[in-house]
Amino acid sequence: MFQKILLSIVLFFAFSIVAFFLLIKVIDFNEYKPRIQKAIKESTGYELVIRGDITLSLSPAGVSIFDVEITNPTYHPEAPFAKLGSFDVALDLSALLKKEVKVRHISIDSLNLMVEKTKEGKFNYELLTPTKSSEKKPSKESNTTLEKEDGFPLVNVKKIKFSNANVTYTDANSNAQVAFEKIQLDINDINYDSSKHRLQALSFIGDTHVDKIQYSNYMLKDISASFEMKDAIAISDNLHYTLFDTLVQGSGKFDLSGKQPRISLKSKLIGLKLANLSQELWNKNFLEGSANGDFKLAFFIGDAHTFKSTLNGFIQLYGEDILLKGYDIDKIALALDPNQRSKGLLLSNLLAGAVGMSKGESSTLKEANVKVDIGYSEIQLSDVAFSTTTNRIALKGILNIVDEKFIDFKTALLDSKGCATSQQKMSGSFAKPSVKVDDATITALSNVVLSFSTKSKAAAPSAPKQQDENCTIFYEGVVKHPMPPAPAPSTPSGE
């Protein structure tokens, strides 16, 4: 008997719900589009155009809106800065029967967001005139009551999903553009603490995947991360992406608590493909091989000047047996080494090296190390050197990436003690550098020129320069001086 009564009640509510939704189903919600668009314009100031249909879904219970455009009427009203393929809201059916509105989840598909920073420093989504809602500001008491009644807009939303989203940011002053392609984002367990500031009060966990982030010629691919958002800071200990066609794993932090967003990244690099690195950074494929290392970087998001002036951290790379295309390092080093003048190396050898470079000669770097420390506008070359089978070369100095100039920048050919046998200094701007050489290098080049003169033919060759035991050490890094080649085994007489 009890089971029949219970079954009857269940069936009654089931048929009532079905009848309720069948009744709503016949209502044409498209008739309400003008009222919806007008209400959004009055409350936010933005123009919203619903070009598609508004439909009701039963499983789950909710509303879907298709083909939506949002424009800023105070800035290029003819061009929407946001487009949505569809906007779906699923409601909690049990709460709806109690005359309460609780959102189970929101799903946004094919969002195309175009953010532009104008030459005046404004953004294309910023309203230049106050909205009606902002003109009539409630009193402090009524505002508190409103917050208690309405809460944060996401207070009753537990899940938001973005599918196939694309975001483009353009700076009209620098013509710089950053593009985020095919964003998939799932936000779950959304909570709001009304005792905190709006953004700091929001917390959730999320999973995201981005096909590509591109800035100029630089790009990251296949970015994926699981993260937690709390106190306006998103932290991920499981960050994966592809850099220079190499899979990179690490951690990241996205800080929204300040006036400007700040990104921090920390990753290890294993098997970094140097061919892809040289192609993307310098648009030339002159490196082959791989390198290992790690980096830790942090910077504020903004224009190019903001990025360069706030970038800090370090980058370290180390590789062995790297092919350097188009440059014969040993020939160039031999031409500049004053200790080699007595061995009959003439200017023709130097020219041969230059010609060889144009013909595509190459060098094998037995070791190469790049360790730079970055601190707000400057890149310090802490340990940058490479070696071939016979020579070792090191670089020192600072690169100012904001003013784009060299500061005390030096390149040196080293002896076994790490002292400079010849040295070249560079100053000035990146676009117009000024190159200076030390006395030893000038003497070496002079000897090359004099070797072609009539007088020099009768002159006796100069004695090799003795190594200064009290020389100043130029380099003490990880790249070792090449070992001299082992002597050839002697051939027994009579063979």
C-alpha cells in the first residue's frame, strides 16, 4: 500500500514536471530578445546582439543562446570585441521547484575575444561614459544589503566551461600582438567568501589546455595545466607545454592580486632542440644538437616595455657536440691568436676563414654553456662560453634590453689558465654597435698585414708570446679548456 502511494506521488511530480516544461517549450523565447538586450544595455552599458535563437533544454534543464555579439558603444560600435558561438545555462531542477534559481553550470562555446590597447592607453572594452546603473549609486547601507541578497554573480555557480575560445591582445602603439588559440577551460568547485575583496574572495580549481600562445615569432604549444585559484593567485605544480618543439614540464603562478597581472615560471629543459631555437629566435637554422638546463622567470603582463623592464630570474643551458653552421671558429681564432703569428698564418688564412663561412663551413662545439641572470632591464652574462677541439672562447658583460645597448661587453680567446690571449670589446646600441679590440689583437692583425709587405719578407719571424703567469683570469666557468691532441704513435724503423 505504501509503495503504491509513493509511486503515485513520484509519477504525479514526474508528469507535472514534464507538463511544465512542455508548456514552456511552446513559448517562443526569441520574442524576448529585444527586452534582454535592452536590460543588459541599461545595466552594463554594453550593446548585446543575439543573432541566433534562444532555446530551452530539458536535460539538463536550462537555456541556450546562440550567436551573440558584444560591442562597446563608446568605441567602434560597429565592431564587436567579443563573440560567442553559444551560451548555455543549466539550472538546478530541485531548486527551481522551490522557486529558487541555482545554476548547475555555465558553458561558453567558441568565444572570440579581441582586446585592444589604444594609442591613448585605453582598452577597447572600457566604457567612456558612465552607465545608468553607475549614475544611481546606492547608499552604503543599501549596497551592503544588495551584496547580501545578490552576492557575487558566481555565488550559485559551481562549474563554468569554456570550449574552443580564442583571445587576441593588440597594442596599437607597438603593434605587438599576443594570440591565445583554442582554449579549453574547466572551472569547478567555485566558492565565494563575502568577507574578502571581490577577486580575492573567489576560489576554485581548474584544468586548462591551450593549443598555442604566440607573440611575434615566439610561441608556446600544447599548454596544459591543473591549477588552484585562491586569494587572486592561480598556482599550478603540473604545467606542461612545448617550447622550440621540446616538451617542457614545470610549475607556474598567475598573480592577479596587484594592479598588473604577474606570471612566474619555473621549468627544467631536457633535450632542448637547438635547431628550432635558432630558427624561432633568429630566423636562421645555424645550430644542430640539443641542450639541457633550467630556468626561473617572472614578469608583469603588459606591453613590450613592461615585459622587458620587469623580467627577472635566470636561464641556464649546457650542451655538448653542437654543430654551428656557417662559422669556422678555429680558423677565426687562429687568425686572431698572436701566439700563432710565428707559425706562418697570413691574412689569407683569415680571408679563407671568412670565405669558408660564406661557403657553409661549420664548427663542432665540444662544450657550450649559457648561464645568464636577468634583473629588471638587464641580462648579466654570468657563465657564457664554448670550446672546440683546440680553442675556448668566453663572453662577459651586460645587455640592457630596455635601452637596447651593450654594457662592458667582452669576447675573449682563452688560454689554458682562463686568461684572455686576445679580447674584443663591444659598446653602443644593438642596432649600431661599436667594436674595439685590445693591443694583443691589434698586434696580431698588424703582423698579418706586414707579412705581405716587402720589408716583412726579410724580417725574422717574431718569437711566440710567452704566457703571463700573473695574468688576470677572464673566465672560471664550467667549460673546460680543450685537451691537446695526443701525439701520433711512432712508426718502427724498417717498416
